[in-house]
Amino acid sequence: MAFKTVYSDPLSRSIFKKFVVMLCSLLTSLYLLHCLMDRCSSMPTPVKASSQVVGIFATELQDLKSLRRKRLLKKWTTESKARLSYESTDDTKRISEESRFDDIDTGQVLYEPGPQVDRVSENRELSRDILLSLDDTVSSKRLSHRFTVKTGSTGKLSPLGEGRKELPQALIIGVKKGGTRALLEFLRVHPDLRAVGAEPHFFDRNYENGLEWYRELMPKTLEGQITMEKTPSYFVTREAPARISAMSRDTKLIVVVRDPITRAISDYTQTLSKNPDIPTFESLIFKNRTTGLIDTSWSAIQIGIYAKHLDNWLQYFPMGQILFVSGESLISDPAGELGRVQDFLGLKRIITDKHFYFNQTKGFSCLKKAEASNKPHCLGKTKGRTHPNIHPEVVQRLRDFYRPFNRKFYQMTGRMFGWHD
């Protein structure tokens, strides 16, 4: 009855309706708030892996990467050794026809340096073109060449241990049978220098493989160490200076030179040991024995015309970036020559007299302790071969032939080598 009485009054009925509406709104809001809080409390939270799980996963991943690297390194070592061990059996054909001189018809070679200024400008443009083409070559091989890896300008992590593979900052570019192997083995004793044992022949025979392929041949180095390689045929390869300059104009170059007559006989002796049926030394050096004209197309003779080859290098590198080492002094005073080389490379003079002893049997100096060894080390049996006897008149004819070129070479280098002049 009370409810009916209240509800029958218009004012009370209006107030009651408003109260009911407000109550329903409040209850609805409370219900929605409850649902929202319950949903938020039941949402899944990010699951953080334990440090043990992360460690196991990282270890497994590292093991897989290490296994893959070891497999690639094994494959690279097998294939690259087979490739780098290749050596032509006919050394007389190692210099291309393009590197022969235009004036060999008379049997003499005229030294004509030519204008320097115009050629320097032209060669710089050629170096840039080579660099661009080399970049294109590297890019085209990244998906196909088995040795290519992605790497930055400072090299790549070595597959084994610490260090990086760097492009060489120094090269021994020549000359063949001048003493390059001895110099390289001596330098490898230095802790701040790492060098390739085999001759890569990149800038003469394998240039099309690209810089990344070349970098893969280099040993790993730590910060502050120098990477080096030696290929003696670079010095007489016409294209080598431009190609090396395209890689880096700051590359330091070392040339080991020797009396060109002794060098030629040693060159012939090496070829003779591989092919006993070749003609005599005397018959190879002359175009015509009667006239006494020297055949400068024979590589054993042509390599010894040092001034001619040096002129080609000076179009791309200043003389201050080239060091000339005496092959004779490398035998008689190895510590003295190594001191000059270490200074040139910016290395501390660590290799001294205490590292050498003279081997009477072989006739040259050997290391008391080789790289990573406590045993004495001499160059192999292929070094120090007994030379055939050459007739004195032939030697004198060669001496007359080389004399003007030797003197020009002394003038260019600022050093007297004293080759019977």
C-alpha cells in the first residue's frame, strides 16, 4: 500500500524513475569495470627465456657457424693449394708478348722514359677505371664465386681465432731469382708482419677473381700487424702497377735485385732442372751468334733490364714507396738489408745478426730459428743450385749489353749496386 501511495504521486514517481535509472547506470558501470579489470589481470605476459636456455641456444648456433667455417676453410685450403702450386714448365714464356720491347729487331733496347706529366694524368684515370671495373667484378661474383665473402673495408673476421683478413699493405714485387724467397722467410720472423707463403699471382694471372678472392688468401692479422705477399713476376707485368694502385696508392713495394747476368744464369738453371732438353744458355741469348746481337725477347734477358720496368712503376708510385734490396747483400749481410726493410715498413728493428748464421754448404745465410719454430731453417734444395759454366766471352758480351741499363738504374734508385761496371 505504501508503494502504491508513493508511486501514485506524480512528483514521487518522477524521482523514483530517475533513481532507478541512476542505479542501473551505476550497476552497469561497476559491471563493466569489473570485466575490464578481470580481462587485464588474465592477459598473457611476455615470457623471458632463462639465461640457461639463452646460453644453450647461443652455444648451439656458434657451434653450427664454427663447423660451417671449418668446412669452408678446409675446402678453400685444398683447392687454393692445388691452384697456387701450379707453375709453368716453360719459364721462357712467362712474360707476355705485350711486355716485349718494340725495338728488339736490332737486338738492343733503347731506354726512353717519355713525358712524365701527361702519362701520370692518363694513368690516374686508368687506375680509376680499373677500380670501378674491379668493383663490378667483385659484385658480380658475390653470389657465384666459392671464395667470396661479405666484408667491410677493414677486412673480415678470420675463420679461426682472432684477427682479420686484410688486403696487403706491402708487396715484394720482384725480381725472379733475385732473392725474394729468402727475404720473405727472413721477414716472417718479425712478430708484427704476417705473410702468405705461396705466391698468389693475383695482379698478373688471377686478377679477374676480384679483391675479395685475393683477401681470402691473406693470413689473419691483429691490429698493428702488416699483411704482405710476394710474387716476383709483378715487376715485369705491364698491367701490375695500375692494378695495385687501384687497390691502394699507399701500398709499399719491395724489389730484390741482383746482378742481371747472374740472375739470368740462375733463371736458366731453374728451367734446365725442369726441362733438361732445352738449348744451351749461349744459343738462347743471341739472335745471331755471328753478329753477337742479344735476344731481348727471351724473358731471362728481359727481366734484368731493371730500368725499363722501373719506369713503368714510376708512372703510378713515387720512388719513396719503392725499396730496392740488394740480392748480393742479402747473402753477405742479411741483417743489414733486413734493417733497411724494417725501417721502410715502419717496423721495429727486431731481426738482427743474432737471427742468422752462414751455411757453408749452401753458400748463403740461414735462420737460426724459423717462424713458429725453435729449429734452424735454410731454404730448400731448389735454392743455391750449381750454375752451368758459361764461356767468358759470352759473359763479357752480356756485361757490355747490361752496362748502360745498370747505370740508368743506379741513377734512378740513387744506389750503386756495383755489378762489374
